[in-house]
Amino acid sequence: MDFNLLLDGLLTTLSPGNLVLVFLGMLLGVLFGSLPGISSSMAIVLMLPFTYYMGVIPSIILLVAIYAGAAYGGSITAILFNTPGTPEAVATTFDGYPMTKQGKAGRALGLAISASAFGGIFSVFVMLFLSPPLSEVALKIQSAEYFALALLGITVISAVGTKNVTKAVISGMLGITIAMIGIDPISAAERFTFDHIELMNGIEFIPIMIGAFALGEVLNQITERSEAQNFSTSEKIKLEGYKLKDILKYKWVALKASAIGTAIGILPGTGGSIASIVSYGEALRSSKNKEKFGHGAEEGVVAPESANNAAAGGAMIPTLVLGIPGSPTTAVILAALTLQGLQPGPQLMSEQPLLLYCIFFSMLIASIVTFIGGRIGVKSFSLLLNLPYSTLAMFIIGLSIIGSYAVSNSMFNVWVMLAFGVIGYYMKKYHFSPASLVLGLVLGKLMEETFRRQLLITNGDYMSFITKPISATILLLAVLAIFYPLLAKYFSRKKEKSDQSISQ
Amino acid sequence: MGDIIFHVLLLVVLGVFFKESLLIDMERTTDPIGPAGFPQGIMIITIVLTVISLFQTIRKRKAEPAADTPHKPNELTKEFIGLLASIILFVLLVDTLGFIVAFILFTFGLLLLLGERKYGKMAGISVAVSFGFALLFGNLLSVPLPRGVEILKLLSYYLY
């Protein structure tokens, strides 16, 4: 590593003009990220025209800071309103919103800020020191491993922490089935479109997610409150104080989630949503208090938030080193580099070393100043919490409608949101799992594509999934996760019997 | 009982999807399972699991006949149905009335439905939220919000 360049990179990023861009980008990222339907990739696309007249380094610094801010922003509405601002924040709703219902919104948001900053800083250091070797490893991860990873993501969350495993697995499978709607990516055949042109591109998962979580929750609150005719008061949600040192209690959870997030972020085509789901599953699997998950476990907020921010940094590694985007957002950043006349790829590191160090430092500074931007975002949204429930419900539904519409500027998505709001409500009522449904949706396409590609490469050899050591290990973990509830029941019965025999 | 009906509806939907999967064009298939193989496999597993879950539910219901307690929240309230109806109305009217007018009516109606009776305050909130959303999404984020027809369309250009 060239330390002179490193120092140059730091000084360039710290120059007043660039520093202002880092702050501005991070604030915009937090704002856009917190609005449902506005993803980080959309936020960057919206800011692209402003970069046309900037130099290469300032423009990339601005876009990278937006990326880092948006990775955190999604958690604000996920925690406060059960409405994930970005797909990366889906897993944050699982425990973040229950914490809000218990009056611990401030603590959940504080943990999310700290975890996001931790994940972001972790991935920047990995990016700084391990970019070239990690990119080579990432290229060795192939279809079989991707498939195994997607399967693990679904099974861990479906199997552990739900009231009814069968219903959770059914929900996940339904999500995968819905993800199959549209044009088949391999043979270009139409599937489940029922001759509707709107279904040709498949169903966007953001309206489904908004419907199942946000509208479903409003319907749930309305049925509960209509019995008591209590729409004038909000739940007693207070933003209790939070100290930075509280994250130290979960340092191992944050560290593990950041490592998982960075590793998954590096894999081309994955991104923060898969990283947060897998790390949530891992936090749940390794926790001593599994029963708390889904009911406001603090680790359940720390893990996905560390992971999705770490994934943002991780995804930058193959983008910058190999020219292969690690996530949809980095694909947009790659396009921005091309707009500036740069040729992304392995030669970028040798041709533009200063730019790379500036990117590293702007992500690092953006992650640190997330503490400030995050608090501004939280303060503004928290004002809404003091409103009567009727006004709050109106605000959430309004945000859900525009959020669904804005995904592809189509009212069809609002119909989808409405339908899945009702489906999500009944799923929750009858102990199915809307969370597993969304996981199936997010991971379904990746699962199918990688499964079929592996069969295509190996001429239909199904054994190839278990003969490769990495994929075999991940698949074994997935199988263990599915049978975990049965095994746990078996061992607890065995322990009870042995305790009884000892007492006799 | 609702749980059983939900299972049956799920089986019907899965049946429709499975029937549709038989119509998928397999002529251009290059991989061993083709475009229909993966979804069909997933749906078969889902149908089997749903049938198992249905039997578990029926068995549980027979064992605990009072499982569906009358205390459970009822969806047949004016708030629940009204909320869904108001979203449907909004989506149907927004292309004609434009975002601002449709959203003002929608939010006002929603507040009324949820028990608010201070009409001045309700009107203020509806107008502020509608203009706020239009400026944020339509102007700042360049989301092409519906503009309505005739004069409403012309007026919308002053805002977003």
C-alpha cells in the first residue's frame, strides 16, 4: 500500500468542498433511504444530473456518501412505522418495530445508527486493506454456492423464531412462486403473466413489502382499535435516551454481522437485502435468547443494520477492483464512473489510485457522520409519533401509496400493495409469516437462476451441489436450520426425562 | 373457521398457478429443468405443506372447538372496510382529479373515518400533507405524479 497516496486521498476528501459534499450526500441518502419506494439506486440516479458539471472526484464522493447514508436511512421508517424505506431494511422491521411498540423506539433507532456506522466503518477498512485478494476469492463463488446461500437465508428465518414452521415455510415458498412471475431470465418464456402486460416484468417486491408490512399493520391496528373506538391517541412511544457505548454490549453480534455483510456485499449481484437477512438469521441462530427474536430483540436490530451498511462497502470492492457491480446501487455508481469518462475494471486501481482512496475515505467519513445525519432524520420523523393514531395512519397509508407508485410510476403497484396489505393482514392473523413471504420474493429469483445455471454447467448433475465443499457446508447448515425446531424439541424432552429420572 | 378458509383459498390460488405453469412455453429450453421445472417443484412442495397445515388446523379446531373466540377483532367494521374502499376510490379517481385534489379528499375521508371531527383541523392537515407530498415526491424527487384532466392538469404544472 502506498502511504503517500493514502495521505493524499485523506487530505483530498477532507478539503472543505469535498467534506461538504460528504455531509450533503449522507443527509440526502438518509432522507431518500427513509422514504419507502425510493431506493439508494434511485437516489443516486436522481442526483446524477448534478454531477455532470462536477469533477470526477467530487461527483463520486457525493454519490458514495448518498449510498452510505441510504443504507442507514431505510431503518428509520422500518423501526418507527414497520415500513422499510429500502429492501435492505426489511429484516430491521422484524425486531425494530416490536421495540417501538414496547416504547423503545429511541433505543432501537440509536442501536440502528451505531450498528450502521459500525458496519460501514468495518467494511471500509476491509475495502482499504483487502480489496484485491477478496475480489479474487469472490470470483470463485459460483452458482452452487449462491443457491446454497439463498436457501440458507430462507430456511434460517422460516425455521427459527416463528410460531408455526410449516406455515412459515409455506409463506416463503409462496414468495418464491410470486418471484417467478414474468419473463424467464434463461429461456425468455412468459410465466404466470395471465396475459397481463403489467406482469411481463414480474411483480416489484417493494409494493408487496409495503403492503404486507405497513398496510397490514395499519389494518391490524384499526381492527384492534375499532373495538375500543380509540383512534385519537397514539401508542405511548417515547424516544428514550441512548448512549453510544450500548453498542459495545453487542460488539460480537455487530462484528459477525459486519463480516457477513461485507462478504455477501462482495459477491456480485447480491447486495444489502440478502446480507441483512442472512446476518439476522445468523444472529438468531447463535443467540441464547431465541424466543425474544421477533418480539423486540436488540440483536435483531444490530445484526441487519450492521450487515446492510457493511454490504454497501463490500459491494464497492468488486465494483472498483474488477468493474463488476456487487449490488444494483453499485451498478449505478459504475455507470456514473463511465459518465465521467473512466473505464471501470482492473486497470482503474492503477490508473486512478487517488480516486479509489478518496472513495474509501468518503465512505468512512460518511459512516462516521451518519451519527449526526441519522439523529436529524430520527428527530424529524419522531415528531410524527406524537400525533393521534388517525393522523399517523393517514400518513403511513399516504406514504405507502406514493412509495408503491414511485417504484415504477404505475398505479398497478398500488393495487399490488393494497392486495398484499389484505393478504399480509390475514397471514399475520392466521400465524403465517409475511416476513418469510418477502424473503422468498427477494431471494426467489437468485435461487432459481443459480440452481438452473449450475445444472446447465454440469449437464444436469444434481450432486454437484453437495460435492463442492463451500456449497455442501452451507446446504448442511440450511438443513440443520429446517430441522432445528424438531431437534430442539427432542433434546428438551430428553433433558426433561433425564431430570425426572434424577429427581426420582 | 377463517384459518381453514384461508388454507382453502391458498390451495385454489396454488392450483390456478400450477395449471398456468403447464402452459409455459418449453420450446426454447436449454437447461435440464426448463422454465416450468423450478416453479412447479416449489408449488408441489407448497401444496403438500398447505394440505398438511390444513389437516393440522382442522384437527386443532376439533380438539379446541372454542379456538375462534368471539373476542377476536372483527374485520366487518366501517373503519376496516372504509379504509380499503377509500384506497380503491383514490386509485380510481387519481388520474381524473390529479394527485393533489384526490389526495386531499382521500386524507380528509380517512381522518373522518377514523373518528376525527374537528373539520378545520382535518382540512388543514389534508391540504398540508397533500401539498407536502406533491412537492417532495413530484418536485424534489421528480416522481411523475398523476396530474388530472382539464384545468386541474394545467394548475398541477405550477406545483410539480
